Amino acid sequence: MHTIHILGLGAGDLLQLPLGVYRTLKEADPLYLRTADHPVVTELETEGLRYKSFDAIYEKHDDFAPVYKEIAETLIALAENVSVYYAVPGHPLVAEQTVQFLIEAEKQGRCELSIAGGQSFLDAIFGALRIDPIEGFQLVDGIGLDSDRLNMTEHILIAQVYDQFSASEVKLSLMEKYPEDYPVTIVTAAGATSERLRTVPLHELDRSAEIDNLTTVYVPPATEQTQRLKEWQTFREIIAKLRSPEGCPWDREQTHESLRPYLLEEAHELLQAIEEEDDEAIAEELGDVLLQVFLHAQIGQDSGYFQLEDVLEAISDKMIRRHPHVFSDVEVASSDEVVDNWQAIKRQEKPAGESLLDGQDRYSSSLLTSYNYQKKAAKAGFTWKDADGAWAKFEEELQEFKIEVANGSKDQQLDEFGDLLFTLVNIARFYGLSPEQAMVQANHKFRTRFSHVEQRAQEDGRTFSDYTLDQLDSFWNEAKAGHREDENHETR
């Protein structure tokens, strides 16, 4: 096994090349280049530089990963017989995947490496753009750019933008967060005598003719908060500002307890948007629910008990732990097995309480609490064998309620009416129906039909008191018939 000597050609022309690297290149034999398309190579060719390039390998593959892998494996095989020299653009340890493959092979004992520096393109980029990296910067790969990883408050340098197609992919990724007219700078051949800088609106990035393998795209920090509205940290800053001494008096006064009705209200409005299949409304209502989450997290942080990171850690850990078929080696054959695993893991995490009903109460909904109670009891065997038993119980409770309405006190009537509702929830459970959702739909239906009655009265220029109940009921039936026609039309 012989040594693979790795050299950096730098980011610019021959004048930028360190003297030691220059002398080594001149004497290297055999010398291999990842690509011959580099200003230094062009100049050294006039001095008689002899080399072999791997450019032909690029034509064999549809993407870069197998190209870089094959180059690395070829070098390892060559080094079995003789020491070889391998030169790459820029610095060997900056955005050079072939070198990373070789380093991994070295860790496995498959090769020996010697790495000599070359000027990184970063030095030239910082000089060309006149930016100080201590302000914070990100160097990212344009191939498979993930906008979620970008910090909009930092200088962003995007490498591997080598043609119009890759520039188009980068543009689309950036437009997931940045405005389409956001200024970006195309930097080509930074540090060389042919250095070019051109600033264009983001939507024109892939229309520039000045894009080649020496191109880097620069995205400046978004200094205005309104430019960063698609970033999570911006929303967190907004909530913190609202809760600060310089913020909103109402937001500062809120507590976990005072916000409870708002969370419930926003959740119901989201459910309504989902029921109406209104995507724009769903997005808006999800934002309102998210506002409640961030407010509670900020209250926790202001009180010194927890912060948003603790919320994220808890739910992320739970999702990983309860999905071993995704994040571990557990195998499942169906969604039913997923649910069974989930419940088994949940039981391990939360030891059983003194009662089966512990933890089933839902502050926001007595209907849901009732449903949870009966579902838990049923799993333990405390239930009728079929819905007939529930229906018989309903008839019994209905008669008892009628008796109390005729002869009983308000407390007794309330008690029996509660029993009647409880049996209705049980009937819903037997048929796999959500009593909470049923009530949401019933309320929505009533509002829609009553609005029609109001509209019909307004059209005649009269008030409700001018109509008999039968007349108003006819308007109601009109709305009911119209609803059925809509349903039949959707079915067809």
C-alpha cells in the first residue's frame, strides 16, 4: 500500500497557488486530476504539466455520488502499486467529496493519505464579497439543497452550482423561504483575474450566462424581519417580543390557565376548516393553533420552567420511541400492529394508575371525557355484547328523564338528562362515531340552515315575529332540501 498525495489547486489562477504546491505539481508522477477544467491546469499545461484527469467518469453516471465514489476507488487501486498524486480544485478539505471518500477509506485501513493545502475558494469569496465570516456564514452544497437547514440571518454560500439546471434547482429551494425578488450574487472565478460578480433577483438566478464550475451563489443575510416570515425563529422572536416589557399588555397578562378557552376555540375552528375542505382556511387555522403552542412555550420560558426546545425534545423523543418500526429494527405487517405497539410502549412509559379511567378526563369536552370513559371500560369487558344493549339502556334512560321532567326537581332532571346523553355517547361508540365531531357537524348544520331562514325573512323585509312557526319551518325545510341536493350532487 502506497501513499495517495492529495493537493489543492486553489480557487483562482496560478498566481494564487502556494509555492510548495506548485513545485509538487510540477514534479508529481503520476498525477491525477478530478477535473482538468481549472485555470491553474490551463496555465501549467503551457509549462509542460503531464497528468491524467477523471473527467471521462462524469459521462458514465447520472449524478455525482457514484462519480466521486468511482474516482476514490480508482485511486485506492492505483496506490496498491505506486504512490500517486491527486489534485482537486480549491482546498482538499473544503467541499470535496472524493477526498471525504478517501478519508473514510483511510479510517478503514484501505489507504494512506497525505493532504497538502491549497487556497480555499472561501478566502477568495470573502474578499470578493467584502464580508467578515465572524458575522456567521453557512457553506452548503447546491446539489440537493435543503432550505430547512438555511439560517436566513447568516451569510450563505452555495457551492456546486455549475450550470443552468443546478441553478434552477437552487432557485426553487431558496424560493421556499426567500421572496422571489430577493437579491443574490453570482460569484465566478473568485480571486482570479477573470473574477466576476453579478447581483440578480432570485427568480433570475438560472437565467444567467455566467455560471460554470467556478461559480458560487451568495445569499446575503435577511436583515428585515418581514423578509424572514417563513422562518421558525422569526415567529419565536415575534412571540417573545409580544410577551416582553416593550410588547403587548394583553399578551403579557396571559397564563396557561387564561389561554385555555382560546386553544379550544382555535382547535374547533381548525376542525371546521378541515370539515369544509378549505385548504387556505386550514393553513390559517393551523397558524392560530401554532400561535397557542408558541405562547404557552414562551410563558413556560418566562416562568423559568421549560422552553420550546424542551417541548420539541419531548415530542421528538416520543415519536422515535413509539415508532420502532421506523427508527429501529421492529417489523410490522399492518397499521393495527402499529397501534398495538404504540399502546404497549405507552403502558411501559406510564404505569397504570389506581383506576382504568385515570388520565381519560378531557377538560375541553365532557362529550370526549364520556367517550373515553366508556371506551376504557369496554376494553376491560364492562360493556354490552352489541349495540342492542345500548339502545335498550337509552330507552330506559329516556323514560326516566320524562318522569323527572313531569314530576322531578331541576337537579333530578339535570341528573337524568346527563344519563340520557351518556347513553347516546355509548351508542356512538358502538358504531365507531365521534360524539364530539357529530356535535360539531350538528352545530354547523344548524347555523347554515338558520342563516337561510334569516336570509328568507330579510328578503321579504320582515322580522321573525311577523311569521308563524309553520312559515319559518317551511324556510328551514327549504334549507334542508337544498343541503340534500348538494349531497346528492357530490355523490353523483
